[in-house]
Amino acid sequence: MPGLTTMMALAPPPLSVKRRFSTTSRRNKETPATTMLLLEKRFPCSPHLRRRSWSRRAATATATAICQEQQMMERLAEDGWVDAHMLPLLTPVEEAWQPADLLPSFAASADEQRSQVAELQARAAAVPDDLLVCLVGNMVTEEGLPTYLSMGNRVAGGGDATGCDEHGWARWLRGWAAEENRHGDLLNRYLYLCGRVDMRRVETTVHHLLRRGMRAIPRPSSPYHSLIYGAFQERATFVSHARTAGLAARHGDDCLAKLCGVIAADERRHEAAYTRASARAFEADPDGMVRALAAVMRAKVTMPGELMTDGRDERLFDHFSAVAQRSGVYTAADYGDMVEHFVRRWKVAELGAGLSGEGRRAQDYVCGLPRKIRRMEELAHDRAAQMEAQHVSFSWVFDRPVRIH
């Protein structure tokens, strides 16, 4: 606690305080209570005053750090780095796939349209409920886009203040949102057409999630925190959609496999963009970035759909996550692999002389984290192996029970 250490170093020893108290009291004939009040004002040593002092110092340090991060973001936009390294990762609109390209077309004749829908439903009939639960959970998460866009606009130096700003970060944010918007549309339409899920409960879940929002990263306005979080989230969604595609193909639903595959490809490009931006920030400010990485890791990279509920199950996200873990769509081991990947990609272990004491501690913590995560995952796996099978009813699949352990 550096604030407390500093205060103790600056404060006079107790003996001088007593002497000052006694001398002042005799000289000015003040009451002890009045003199003590004056001393407390001069030497704020009570716990609540110390906490207030620490809070002010922490707030000042945070504001200073975010101001420096904002300047870095503005430089990257002004010198054309965003235009050169991030915007090319967005697909031109006329070349981009659209949901209508991948699902039964209403431009076809009525007979052909019915035939396409019947084929889709026949293939979807073989998809097991646990994979459907993972698919719905992923779709609901994608449909939370308005919340994620509003979060992006809070980033200092990286937002879109007017809604049509021309700097690189604003154009990236709008382009990213335009591509992400197709993901929820595509999965939503597939789920509607396949007839395997209760769409009203699914739509109610989306409604709840948008009203509830999301738990923010440690510093929502921090560019460093946001870039790191973006890289992790895009990689996590890539893994989840790619695994869903593989499982769908295994169960004979080539249409669903293709849908999840094109979404995974988008997420891969978006991951590359945020990874590049984070790497550039590490070059500019290694100490600030490694401390930001440690802060995000300590807070845990929470999924943006964490607050989802269908209005009945308040632990819906936990149950969805348990199904994803058991089915192999997204696991704790994947999280450990991600941490290891980014530590290696951003060369965190190689950061050297420029780090502060806090930065070195953050470096040690982050570099040791993959091993800890894997150990925790092994223990959790051992515990799960000893547990009896447990099922939970999901309203998404008409209250059918789905195994979570």
C-alpha cells in the first residue's frame, strides 16, 4: 500500500505530536478537543480519511494512465497505423457474405423454397440437444451487439463521438459492428427455420440480455484493457464457432457447419486486428500494457453473455457454459491455451529493462498463469469425473433435460 507508506514517512513521530499538542494548548489556551480537531485536519490518520486519500490517489493515477493511453490511440489513428493494419482486415461490403446467401432463398419458387427448408430441417433433426444449447448460447451472445458497440464507444481515443467520425478507430468500430451484426442474424434465422428450438424463449433471453447489459472489464474507458479484452473475446468466439461447425458436420448437418464456419472466419480476422493493436501498444508502452494484461487476467475474461437469463433460470449462463465444457465446444483448457498463446504472441516473457517493479510483478503473474489454469482445470476435471450425472432442463429446447456433468 504505497499511499499508507508515504503517509507514514511524511508524518512526524508521535512524540513531536504530543509536544506540539501540549505547547499549542498552553499557548493558545484551547481545549484538547479543539486542538485534536486541528491536528486531525493537519495529519489525517483515521482509517476513513486514509481510505479517502488512497481513493483520490488511485483515481488520479487511473485518470493519468488513461490519458496517456488515449494519446497513444490518437497517434495510431493520426499516423495511419489503424488504416494500414486494421481496416484492411474488414471485408468490403460487396464482397462480404450475407445471411441470405447461406439460407433458403425466398427468391426461389415456392416449391423450391419448401424443398430447401425441408432439407434444412431434415439435417437439423440429427443435431443433439447439447449442441443446440451451445448454438443458442452463442447466438444469444452475438445478439448482444448493441451493448458491445456502446462499450466500444466508451474507450478513450477509440470511440465514435458523432456516430460518423472519420478517424481510423471510429471506422474500424463501425465496420466491425457491421460484420458482427450478420452473425446473430444468420444463427437466429437458422434456429427459426430448423424448428428444433422454442424461439420465444430464445428471443426472451436476448431481450433480457440487452436489458441487463454486461459486466465491464476493469477499466471500460481504458484502451489497453479494451484491446486485450477484444483479442481474448474474438479468439474465444472463433474457437467456439469453429468447434460447433466441426460437431455439426459430424452429426450430418453440413448447412449448420457452413454457417458456423463463415462466422468463425470473421472472428479470426477480428482477433487478428485486436492482437495486432495490442502488440503495437506493447511496443509503445510495455510497462502499461503488461500491467493492464495482469489486471484483465485477475478480473477474469468474462464472457459478454454472462448475464443472460430466460426469465426462469438465473444460472442460465452457468448451465450453458457447463454444456459447452462437457461437449467440448469451449473448455477451461481452451482458456489456458489462449492465455499461453497471447503471452507468447506479445512476447510478455521477453519484456525487460523498461518495466517498473509493478510491471515485473505483473509479468511474473501473467507468465505463470497458464500453468495455474491447467492445474485448476485438471482438478475440476477430476472432481467432475467423480460426480454423478446431472441434467438441467433448458427452455430453449422445450424444457428437455440436457446433461451438464
